[in-house]
Amino acid sequence: MKIDKYSTEEWLTLIERYYDALTTPQEEELLKKFLAAPEADAPCFDEIKATLAYFAVSKQTHKKKRATTRLLTRSVAAAAAIIIAIASVWQTNSDQDICVAYINGRIVTDEAIVMQQMHSAMALISQTTSENSIEKQLSEMFNITDTQEE
């Protein structure tokens, strides 16, 4: 179908059919091509041009909103999946308490040995005698003599 084959009256009839929703997709495409052509510069076609332009802009705006919504939805889903994965790994690893100590340059992971070494170290630290006092150790470290005024 060629655009120049129709008269103005036939185009107006086709436009009326478009408003009544009686046109085929092929007729709508032909109407769009005609309205973009210089033959449709008459004021009687301004209303249909505005209508089709409105629908075209609305369609583009709706597509952009849907694309933004899809991107946002996918981003939220990806973030949730990452958080769930990290939480799962953390949860499985936190159930395993591991005792580790370096004793004489070796790594020891046996819980009984590590706990025994810790208790013996704590016992040594808690022993405070006059020979093993912090003040005496500091005095010896800094060569301070104990002079008391009489």
C-alpha cells in the first residue's frame, strides 16, 4: 500500500476507524508512515499526530521505568543472595571452635593440651611473692635501688 494512493478523505476515514479501534496493524503502520510524511502537514491531521505522539512517548517512558525496576529488583536479589551466602559460610564456620597454641615453636591444636598450657601460664602469673612482684621486676629492669628514708 502506497501513501500517495489515498485521498485526504480516505485518510480521515482511516483515522476515524483508528479511533474506533477498527484498524488492522498494517493499516496503523501505514497511518504512522503517512503522518510522518510531508503530505500530512494539513491542520486536519494535527489531532491524530498528537495522539500517536503521546502514545509513543508514553510507551518509551513506560519501557524506561520497567527497565529501571528490573535492574533494581535484580540488584536487590543479588545483594540478598550474597548476604545469605556470607551468613551461611559464617554460621558453618562459627560452630567449630578451634584451640590453637604455639608451644616451643610448634602449632598445637589439641584442646586438652592447649587448655592445660593456658591454666599453667595463668597459675604462674597469679603467683605473687616478694621475690616475684611487679615492683621488684621493674626495679631490676631499670636498675633502681630501693632506698628508704629513715
